[in-house]
Amino acid sequence: MTTTPKSRRGFAAMSPEKARELQSRGGKGVPAEKRAFSVDPALAREAASLGGKASRGTKDERYD
């Protein structure tokens, strides 16, 4: 069986400088007053407490 090399795409194909420039834009697209978690810390705490519970349930629920 012959394997073909994977082509590099996305950040892997970019120069480190270009990737760093794009990554630095990550949080700057929306002003702070329009970001829900920066306006309402309680909402951020609630979302963080959910973790993976919503998608998979607890271990006990999965193995009933």
C-alpha cells in the first residue's frame, strides 16, 4: 500500500509571520461592548459551568 503525503492547508501552509498576524486579529473583530461575556460575567460563568454536559450528558446517563 502506498501512502500519499498530505497537502498543507490553512495555518500550516502559511509562513509563521502571516499566521501570527491573522491570529492576533481573533478578538478584535467585535467591540468589547458587543461581546456577551465581557458585558455579563454571570453569563460567562453559567456557560463555563455547562462544559460538555449539554452534548453528552453525564457518565451515568450514557450507560443506563
